[in-house]
Amino acid sequence: MSKPLISVVMSVYNGERYLGEAVDSVLNQSCTDFEFIVVDDGSTDGTAAILASYSDPRLRIIRHDNLGLTRSLNLAIAQARGEYVARQDADDRSLPERLAIQAEFLDSHPELALVGTAVKVISSAGAELATFRHPTEPAEIAVTLRTYNCFWHGSIMFRRDSFLELGGYDERFVTAQDYDMWLRFSERHQLANLPEPLYAYRFTVESVTVKRMVSQHRLAVLARRWAEERIAGTDTSGRDVTGHLAAPLTPAERLQIISNYKPWCRLLLKNGLSAEAATLMAALFKHHPHPLFRLTFAIARQMNNPSLLTRFLEHA
């Protein structure tokens, strides 16, 4: 078998609800020269049966006990044969021209190691909610990354050799592993985003757990801090993140976590998804530092009034 130009990599854990849609979006790409590696990360739902229903020879399935996203992605990329690696999440969709456009872009820009895209944000039902764009030029991206993650993980395509030279995803990062990875990429390479939306990111309330909100915030902060230390010449390898994640939340952290997800709540309310917005707000406001606010919101939520929800959101 000849070496494919692109390896598409996905890890899925109990993702039966949207898995078929995600897999189909890759197999139906206009570009056909790729392998598609899917890691079934110890799923206990119908994921295995869905994957087994495909006979496309480009699809390679790896099954193992649950290892988590970070380790699963490293395992898949270690086995990839493509010159380029494209990410895909199990509840999202790649638009038909995505792989062709990104591969052509990397072909024509050998100085770049990684390229993302703008994304369409879709609801749990697949309705389009918004289009989000991040900086596209390498110089602006290098600066922006020091403040926030300006790449959508599922939309990324990178040079596999560059990824392996950096040691892959840092397995200490159970979340924000992508942000840490892009920061390390940017220390050695130029990165870019394409302005056109080639990926559909599905925002679902079910995927945003209270535990994930905390670890996502804290590990993103840690990724930025370690990037600054590396630039200053400090070695950040070998450190343990367990204590960092286990420490009690400060009031400032609680409010920052709420602030991080406010835009998503606004987006849901704007698109008439008040029930989903209320569910997300309930998860968020468990972190609110004031017990009276938490109590009054719990009562107000039962009214299912979008205007009332908006008032609570803006005063949180």
C-alpha cells in the first residue's frame, strides 16, 4: 500500500449519537488520498457497532481500554502513515473540500507547520448557530496564542514530522492538550488559519461537564504559564499537574470560568435554545462564589424565561 498523503485521526468514547455523521463527513471528502484512523477509546455504547458497519478500506479502527483523548491521539498519530495529519472530532463535521484545501495550502507554504480553519458552530440538532474566525497570519497568531487558543482542535492539519519532533501531545494535559501543543508548535514553527469555514463544530451542553470546565480553565492557564517559562529558558518537563488541578477554586477562578462560557450561553439564547442555555448556566453557576445567587438562579430557572435567563447571565 502506498503511503497516503493525509492521515485523519479521531478518538471516540461513547460517541454513538453523532459518530456516523462525523465519519461520513470524512469519507465523503473531495480529496480521496487519505487514511482514516479512528480510536475507539473503550466505548460501552454502540460506537463499536457503528464503526464495524463501514467497509471503506481507508478506515483503520484501533480499540483499547479507556485511555483518554490525549493518550489516544498520540497512539493514533504514532501509527499514522501520512505526511500530514488532520484532526476530526467524533461529534463534528468536516466540510467536503476541507482536506483538499488544507493539504494544498501546506504544499504551497513549506514554511508553515500547521494550519487550522474558521468554523461553523452547529447545535446538537445540526442547525447553524454562528461562524467563528480567528487570526490567519503567522505573526498575529504567535502573539494571540499567548492570550488564548486561536485554533479549533478538530479543524487542524499539521506536518506529522513536526508533531513528532515536539514529542506529541503532553499526556499530563487531560484537557487543553491542544492549546499546549499549539504553543509548543509556535515556539519553533510558523502557524496559520484559513479564513473560510471548512469545519463544523457541534456545541452541545452534554459535552460541557463541571469537571471539564475546571480542568480546561486551569490547564489552559498552565499551558500559557509554561510557554512563558520555556521562552525564558526554564525546562517545564517532568512537572506534576495533579496538585494544580486538585487545589480549591479561588473566587477569581470561579468568576473566570463563568466568564469563559458566557459567550456560549448568549449564543444559545440568541438562537432560541433557552432550555440548553439554562442547562449550561446551571452547570456554570455551581461555581458562582455567592450562595444567594446560586439559590435565586435555581428558582428562576424553573420559569424557563429567556429574558430572565439573560438578566442572570449578564449579572453573574
